[in-house]
Amino acid sequence: MVGTEETRLVVLRGNSASGKSSVAAGLRERFGRGLALVGQDNLRRTVLRERDRPGAANIGLIGLTARYDLDAGYHVVVEGILYADRYGGMLAQLRADHRGPTYSYYLGVPFEETVARHATKPIADDVSEMQLRDWYRSRDLLPGGVETVIDADSTLAAMVDRIMLDTGLAGLPALDR
């Protein structure tokens, strides 16, 4: 078992440029200290510098990092594309092992909108529309209906508000760390 009955685990999944990192940053900004961000891009691309492949080392590292943070008393947001067929097993085990409540969200943004949003990112010149198309998976939901789908018409502020309220983070004090 991992974490405590008080720790919250939030999983944010969706395609590239769907808003996952912005939502995660908004949750951290709103909550304050005591909320750990476990970002797939950071662990996979920066820490390990590996490609996203089935069975890759980052899958276990994401799970271990989330577990460590939960055991240390942090609320945790795991965010990334996190394809269901590659990361679903790790996420299901993390959910099953977590003593506290777990909330999962899928940001359902259509391909055309991801292209428009991607154009505003610093990496826009490094990643082509063809690469985005190769990565894109429509409604790549985890099995068992465990995710709440948030559609593209929801604003960033509305998504952060909703998740803060759904998870109970809105009523919890930040940690003095």
C-alpha cells in the first residue's frame, strides 16, 4: 500500500498540447506546497532521455516517483500522454495500491485543436504536424471507466477549478515544507 488515506492522487492524461502540463501547473499554483508534480516528459525526456516505447524504463520511474511522493505525505499529480496500452498497467496498480482517493482525468482535445495549441509552444519548430498526427490517439481511455473526460471547450481556469473541487484539494491546507 502507498500513501495515506489523506493523500490525493490525480492522473492527467491526454494527447500532446491538450493542456495537461498547464492544468498541473495551475493545480500546483492554486494548492501551494505539498503537491508534487510527476511529469512524464520530465522523467522520460529529461531524466532518462529515452523514447516512448512499450516497457520503457520511464514507466516504472513514474510509478516509483509517485509512490515515493505519496509515502512522503505529498498529494501527487501524474501528468503526461501516458498511452493506455503502455502506462495503463502501472496506473491501475498505482490506483489499487493508493490508500487515499485517486482521480483520473482525460483531456479530450480534437486533433485540429492540438495542432493550433502546439503552434504556440516553444517546441513548435521542432515537432511537425505529421509527428503530432503519429502521436495522436483519439479517446485513448483507460479501461474500467476510471477517467473523467474533460472536453476542449473547458477553459484552463475551469479545469483547475473543477479538479480542485472534485478531489477535495480546494478544502485542504497547503503543507508547510
